Amino acid sequence: MLKRTIVGLVLAPVLLVVVLVMPKIVTALVVGIFCSISVYELLDSTKLVRNARMLLYTTVAAFFVALWSYCGCPDVLGLLGIVAFYALLFSEIMLSDMKIPFSRLAMCMTGGLLIPFLLSSIVRILNMDEGRYYIMIPFVVAFLDDIGAYFIGSFFGKHKLCPNISPNKTVEGFFGGLTSAVIGMLIYCLILQIGFGFEINYLLAVVYGLIGALAGVFGDLTFSVIKRQTGIKDYGNIFPGHGGILDRFDSVVIVAPLIEVLLLLIPVGQL
């Protein structure tokens, strides 16, 4: 627990600098690198894709999805990129005399397009009119849900939530995380109101916290399913006590796009 806490305290200011201080293009590049590494972790650690060229195509595609989200490239370029990625993957199947199964291509498409597109909601939120103020919402909700669930579950957890998928998750931790996410969202909105003059709808802030926390749990569980089915503990070891990038940001993969949708449909506040 101590190692996990120390690493979290070190990572927090780094995250703040990346999303709040750096130019938007730099943030997009960092997100692209994170997407590439996380996808590599997913495919390599699970041994679901062992072809070096397919791994290369997939990690490159993941990086460019983040840049596409930043630049808002025309649909024609996005379509051409997807077609090229598709063609390269199928070429590997053909060159292998069909020894490479289609399921491996499907994993590459998931890793190279779907996961980076979801995670790149961070970039698209940043590009909104008040993006610099909204950008922390996915992290506040996802990380406070995780922190609340971890500590409440560690000290008070008695009833297993999904023992076959994530043995350490408890019902008590689930509600602790839910409560932490809502409180964190309310505090963050209060900061926006007092510090930056936002008009805040606090009922929507509660909705953001609840939906975001539920999405965070679901995102965590989806990647836990993959780990259980492939027999691994973590996707990587970049962050001691946390695992790899995908282990740390698995919940953000689902939380960020849902927060993006909420901000587009029912903004929690405005200047």
C-alpha cells in the first residue's frame, strides 16, 4: 500500500503539468505515446499477438488516433488510415499462408483503433472551448473512485463484488469509490465556481460523479477479464505498485468518453 501511495503522489503533479500546463499539442503527443505503450502492453503481455510487424502497425496506429483527435483531420484521411491499417494486418495473414488467425487481427483492430479512440477523449475534451477547465474531470472521477474503493475496501471490505474477475474488489469498496467520486466532483466544481467564475449545476455534478464512477468500475473490470482469461497479473510494471499504463488508466478508457458525451450534451457548468 505504501509503494502504491508514494507512486500515486509522484504521478499526480506530473499529470497536472501534462494536462494543464503544457501546450495542447504536447498533451496530445503524450496521450498518443500512452496509447501506443498501453496497446503494446495489452497485446504483448497477454501473448495475444506475437507477430512483431503486427505489433508495430498497431502501436503506430494507436499513436496517430490521438493526433487525429487533436487535429480534427478530415474524414477522408481517417478512412484512408483505417484502410491502410486493415490492409497491412490482412497482408500479414496472407503472407503467413493463413497461419495467423483472424482473432489476432481483431485484437490489433481493438488495440489500434478502439482503445486509443476512447482514451483520446482526453484530447477532444481539452480542445473544447473550456477544455482546460474540464480536462481534469475524467481523472478526478476515475482516480477518486479508485482511491476510495481501494482504501474503503482495504479497511472495511467484507463482501466480494466480482470474485471471479477481480478478487480484491468488495461491495463496501464499490460504494466507497462511488461516494469519493461524487464528493471529488462536487469539490472540483466548487473550485471552478469560486476560483474561475463558472456557473455550476451541482445536480449535474452529482450525475457526473455517479456515472463516471460506475463507468470506472466497468472499465476496470473489462480489463480485469482479459487478465484473468490470459493468466497475467499486470499488463506492465512501469508504475511500481500499480502495474503498467493500462493497469493505471484502464478505468479512464471508459470514463473519459462518457464524460466527453456528458459535456457535449449537458455541460456541468459554463463561464
